[in-house]
Amino acid sequence: MPSSSVPGPVRHVLILGGTTEARRLAATLAAEPGLRVTSSLAGRVAAPRLPAGEVRIGGFGGPEGLARWLRAHAVDVLIDATHPFAGTISFSAARAAATAHVPLLALRRPGWVAGPGDVWHPVASLAEAAAALPGLGGRVFLTTGRMGLAHFAHLTDLWFLVRSVDAPEPPHPPRMTTVLDRGPFTLDGERELLRAHRIDVLVTKDSGAAATAPKLTAAREAGVPVVVVQRPPVPEGVPVAAGPAEAADWVRSLLG
Ligand SMILES: NC(=O)c1ccc[n+]([C@@H]2O[C@H](COP(=O)([O-])OP(=O)(O)OC[C@H]3O[C@@H](n4cnc5c(N)ncnc54)[C@H](OP(=O)(O)O)[C@@H]3O)[C@@H](O)[C@H]2O)c1
């Protein structure tokens, strides 16, 4: 008698993405048999790097919309692999997962840790970063992205070098030069940027990304102080994986 193996049901994983880690996780899971992987992107970047598997783009319409999407597309597992500073979607994910009874994991790379020689000024928000700047320097390298530039728009005495993936729109600081670029960045490149623009203070979010960490080394070497915006918390009760491999293990253990 011929033997036949009956495949199990396909399980659906939804990854809320927009990060390198989300793309890595999608690539790992999309290669596994029996898994359907969908990545969701907010649609902020004009030409995003697309992950493996299926991709949907655009907001869900709050936690209720996301809960409806989870049910309508029979999602078995939800991974919040968004940027550590994308706080709204993370809370949306926590509420939607609870409503739709879908297990949720947050994938969060660890934050950066100051080392010897670093002069870091931790602040709780972009508004606090703006308030700290006049006491720290006059030529600012702002690497917090094009969203939120309004917080710095009143600092008319300071000059800003703003680096972002897409061009910023007003309101933004009046004295500003823009560099359109996205990581990974090299240490040599960051050293040169600080030198060429005579930067005397750097502003960054604590994204923890390896691809953007060389600016911290360059700042340390040049004795440039760094204003570091701290992360919003992960919603209470949501388990956290520090990397894509750990998140993939969690999915496997859950789905067998
Ligand atoms: N914040 C940063 O510094 C940063 C840096 C790099 C990449 N990113 C990525 O860019 C995206 C937007 O960041 P943000 O700070 O604007 O987020 P946010 O403030 O947390 O989200 C605002 C709204 O955008 C929608 N949204 C966010 N992420 C989504 C996703 N992955 N799929 C579908 N809808 C999403 C949701 O709309 P609805 O309420 O309509 O569902 C959410 O309420 C995130 O996915 C994040 O991973 C953010």
C-alpha cells in the first residue's frame, strides 16, 4: 500500500514590521513548511525594503481594526516587531491580541549601553531633547527621523544636520541641512560627517540598532555629547524576544 503523509493545517503568522529584525524573522518563518507569513508595514517610507512572504501596507484603523483583521485572516500568532519607538501600534497590538485571543510576542532588540568615554544625556521625549540642546551645543546632528521635527522648530539659534530616509516636511527648524540616507552607516562615514559639519551635539533615539550605532562611536571619539531619547515601555504582560532567532523559536514552540 502506498504511504502518504497528510500535511497539517497551514498556520498564519502576522508580523507587524518596519525593522531589520522583522524582515529577518519573516525570511526565517516564510521558509518553514506549514507557515503562511504576512508582514504589515505602516506605509511611511516611499520605497520600503520588502520582506519575504506576503506583505500588506497601511494602518488597520486602531486596535478594533487590527482585531478584525486578525479574525478575518485567521491569524494564529501575532508578532509585534515594530521599531521600539512605534508605541501606538504596540499598544494597539496588545489590545487587539487580547480581543481576538491571539498569542502576541514583542520582538525588541536591546537598547544601547553607554561605555567609558561616552557623554550621554538621557531624556524621556523629543520635547525634552529640544529643551536640553541650547545648553549643549549650537551645531546639532539630529538622527531621530523626519517625524517629530516640529519639536525642534522653535530653536532658531541652532543649526541642524537632519538625516532621514525621506525628505522632511515643515514644521522643522529654520536653519537645517538635510542628508537623505538610510543605514547601515560606517564608522568612517560618521566620523567624516561629524568633522565636515563641525557637529558639537548628537541627538538619537535609543533604537539599539547595530546599523546605526557607529555614530555613537564617532561621537565618543570626537568628545561630542549625545542626547539619547529613552524608549517607551512594552505593553504590560507582553512577552519579549531580543532577536529574530528567539522569536522564531517562540513561534515554533507555540505552533508545534
Ligand atoms: N518610530 C520610529 O522611530 C521608527 C523608526 C523606524 C521604523 N519605524 C517603523 O515605521 C512604522 C511607523 O512608525 P510610527 O512611529 O509612526 O508608529 P506608531 O506611532 O506606533 O503608529 C501610528 C499608526 O501607524 C500605523 N502603523 C504603525 N506601524 C504599523 C505597521 N507595522 N503596520 C500597519 N500599521 C502600522 C497604525 O495605524 P492604525 O492605528 O490605523 O492601525 C498606528 O496606530 C512602524 O511600523 C515602525 O516599525 C518607526
